[in-house]
Amino acid sequence: MKKLLKTLWQGFVGGADFTQLVTERFILEDKLLKITIPISNVVARQLPKEVNYPYRNRHWFNTKQKTHTHETYVHIYTRVWMYLPIIGIFPSSEYGMLSSVFRIKKNHDGINALDNQALGSWLNQEYDEYYNHPEPGDKARGSNTRIRQEMSKHTTLSDEVMAIQLEAAINNGGYPQIPDATTVQINGTEWVFHQLIKPHSRSRTDMYCLGLDEGHYLVVRFNHQVDRSDKHKKWRKAANQTQQRVMEMVSLTDYVADEPQSRLSNDTSSALQTSSGQETV
């Protein structure tokens, strides 16, 4: 009865259940990444989990890396939580989804990832340069440039009208300017907070970045995918709280080489648990 009342009060079922936690550990060169996180409420195929991530090995990184739009990275771990209506009428009636994805990224030559101010500036610069690249290409490169080229064909529009319509076109179909990266303190650690949002979309992506060495950084990426915009308020607060609590349970410490290997594997299994090998963009 208590659970039913809670469900009726919050207006949805699903989401992260912090009474069911799993702890995973990963060796990132000389660092130990420890993640304590709720299990997923999404059934997914289990894939083998890697423990060691020798990201400084250039060949290893280039072999493992993936690219999606402007981001090139090595995937470490994923968790997904769906938010659903109390009574599902249609097969695709989900309110939305929150995913938490852990990645390792390289930064640009000359940028020190251990310098939070420099890293934050680079994150915005990388985004701007990619989507405004003068030569449009695949994987959305130069998307804004392509839109500008198409709009320039409308020679009958005044400069004022052109500017208004161009801004609207980029906001809706391109990649508009994003907020400047900032820093946030979590459990005494300063993370660079980087956000990807669009003016007319309720979905968003929040990223917390932390330098591993001068050339690489850890990314914890939260994607708030809104499937029904009329219902986003029902689960937005819960998703924000999940994001904060997950970050509070992320630990990056020096790795002690003689740590028992049994602690670096997790034998918790569940039919509802999403594999750490699952990739979510």
C-alpha cells in the first residue's frame, strides 16, 4: 500500500531505485574509478565487462574509441532508467529516460585537462568549431554552416528577417550556442559541468568532466530524454535527484596495484540490470 501511494503521488513508475545498488570498479591507468549506482529497470543483453582501461596507450585508445557527432571517446559503463505512466495504454507511452554513461575522452593538443578553466573553455570551443565547421561533412559536422548555406539562397529576405529565420532554423534543426562550462563541487572534488541544450527541447544532456592527466579526462554523461513533453514535469525532479545522488557516489582515487581482483568485479545479477557494456548516446 505504501509503495502504491508513493507511485500515485509521484505520478509515474520506474526510475532509479536507490534500495537496489550495484558497485563497479574500473582501473584507469593509475586511478581506480568506483561507481555505486542503482540497477536499471530496462532488460538488456549482458556483455562482458572490461576492468582495465590503459587509455594512455595510443594504439589501445584508437582501437577502442567511438565517435558520435562532435564527441570521440572510449566507453566505460552505462546505466539506463525508464520513467513510465502508472497505467500504460500504448506500447510507446514512456514519459522519458535518464541514462548515465561513463567515458574517457582525449583533449586537444595544448589543452591541459587538469586545468578546469582550460578544459571548460575547450569543451565549448570543440562544440562551436565542430558544428560551425566551414566544410560540412558527415556525423553532423558543419550542420550550422549547411543551414546558413541553404538560407543564403533566399535572396529576397531582408537582413533582419534573414537573421531571425536563421536563428530559428539553427535552434530547431541545428546546434545553437550552449551555456559556458562551469565548475561544481561534489564531495570535495571540483568537476567541470558542461551542458548540451536546445531552446525548444525539453531533453538535455549534462556532463561532468574531470581531468585524469594532462591529455585525458573522465566524463559522466547524463542524458535526459523526454518522450512526452506534456508529462516531463512528473519525472524531471526525480531524474535531477538521481543525477545528483549518482555523482555523489562516484569515486576516483589512486589505484593500489595489489588490490584483490575480486573487488574489481561485480557478481550482482538481475533480470532488470542493464549491462555495463551497453552504449547509450
